Amino acid sequence: MAKLLAHARIIIGALALMFVVAAPALAQTQRNTDGSVNPTASAVNEQKLLDALAAPSPVGGGAISGRVSIPDAKSGTLIQPAGRAWREFHQVTLHWIGAIAILGMLAVLVLFYLVRGMVKIEAGRSGRTVVRFNAFERSVHWMTATCFIVLALSGLNITFGRTLLLPLLGADTFATWSQWGKYAHNYLSFPFTIGVALILLMWIANNIPNSVDWQWVKRGGGIVGNDHPPAYKFNAGQKMIYWIVVIGGGLSAVTGYILMFPFYATDMSGMQTAQVLHGSVGALFIAAMLGHIYIGTIGMEGAFEAMGTGEVDENWAKQHHSLWLEQEKNRAPSGATPRATPAE
């Protein structure tokens, strides 16, 4: 009896082993319409993979995925053709966009300065100053500007650092620099975003385009030639910078946070699209701000004082923002220069 039970256990064990081995294969087999078994029916067709590799793959395209048992479904992606387009953009296209935009803007500004020089206050300084920006406005401007400079430098390091700085600094120094640049880029994005939001709220009422702006553009804005068309508090050029900051800063913030907190709001293709937008907008944003910095420093006499001390010379205001100066005078008693102080 004992031998019989032993033989029975062996037979049952062998049958169970055969079932475990054969069950997956039986589960995957399918029958053709004629009743014959097709053992490769559920296998990935090689031609399908080749077709996917040859198909156009814009960033954000599809992928070939399998099944995985772990919670992270992304690990089941076998091939994502869009990744090749993203890699080409990150390693080649973005370099060209950044180089053309930034170096091109620098070249234009240098040439313009050599030809035009600094825009002077034609009537000379009057000795009287007018308050143009209060302390809160200047604080918001400089907080946003400081964060932007650090973000720009650390962002350029991500794109160009391996090519330009790594050979000069060496691997260890470049790694340390890049690590701290990453920390600065991530954490300073928060005050930068707050600054952009405050700029939107503070000055939106003065940055709605109007007919005066079109006349300002047609007459060269006082930059080309010696004509100085009238303007309110912000002329057409400044309004353009304002909307570049608001829209460009907003896009940079949204796409940056998508990259900073990956896969919380999007999938792999969305991450790639966010990186394309973040890099492209960032490069163009930097180029535009170079023009803004030029005008506010060496490009125009008296312009820096508006954000430096908050006060501008009355003759500067009359030359560049005559309609705004008239408004300020009308608000002041007896038409006097509003909140004017003698220049020392």
C-alpha cells in the first residue's frame, strides 16, 4: 500500500509539472480559421517593429509596448520611435537654436551700438526728477531679474556646458558646477515664477496695445533715427518685452515644473514635448532679454535710473514718454511736475 501511494504521488507530481510547463504555451496558442494551431499568433511580428522604426516619429509619437507585472507601466515600452527625434533635438537642434538666437542677438547689439551709439537725452538733464517706479515695483523687477540670470546661466550649462566648459574645467570641477547649477535652477524657479506673476498683475493695465504704439513703431521708436514719438508709461517696445516676460516666463515655468516633477501630469511623450518647449522658449527668452538689458544700460542714457533709483530726469521722460509725463502732471496740483525732486 505504501508503495502504491508513493507511485501515485510521483505520477501526480509529474502531471502537475507538465501542466505548469504546458499551460502558458497552450494559453498563447490560437487556432486559424481552418482549425490548425498558429503557435506565433500572439508573438510580436518582426515587420511591425521594422515598420515602427521606419515611420515618421515627431516628438510625442507612439511606442511599441508589452505587458509588465510591476506598477510602472512605462517599463513595458520596448521601442519609442519619438525618442530618436527628441534625442536629435536635444543634441543638435537646440544647440543651433540657442547659438543662432543668442549669438545673433549679441552680434546685432554690438553692431547697433557701433553705428547708433547711446541714445542721449537731447535737451540735457533738467535737474528735476520724476518718480517712475516705486520700491515694491523695483523689488519685484530685481528679484525676477536676478533669478532669471541664474536660471539662464544654469540652463545654458545644461545645453552647452559639456561642449564648452567640460574641456576647460575638467570632469570633477564641471560635475560640481553642474550639480550646484541644477540646485539653483530648480529652487530659484519658484521666486522667478512668483515674480512673473506679480509683473503680470502690476503692469498689465499699462501694457495693452493701442494706436499710439503703432505710430511709435512706424516712427522707429526713438531708437532708429532721432525722432522721439510720444508714448504713455510703456512704449510699444517695452510692451513687447512685457509680454515676452509674461508669456515666455509662464511657458518656462509650466514646462519646467513638468520636468522637475516627472510623470505626475504626463507620460513619456509629454515629457519630451515639455523639454522641447522649455529649451526652445528658454533660448529665445535669453536672446530677448539681452536686448532689454542693452537698452536699460548702455543703449539709452538715463534708462537704468528708472529701476535703479526709481526716478528719471524730467527731460528723459519728456523725450521718451511724453504722454505719461503729461498724465502725471495732470494728477499733480497746479500742473507741477509730480513728486519731483531736485537732482543732486
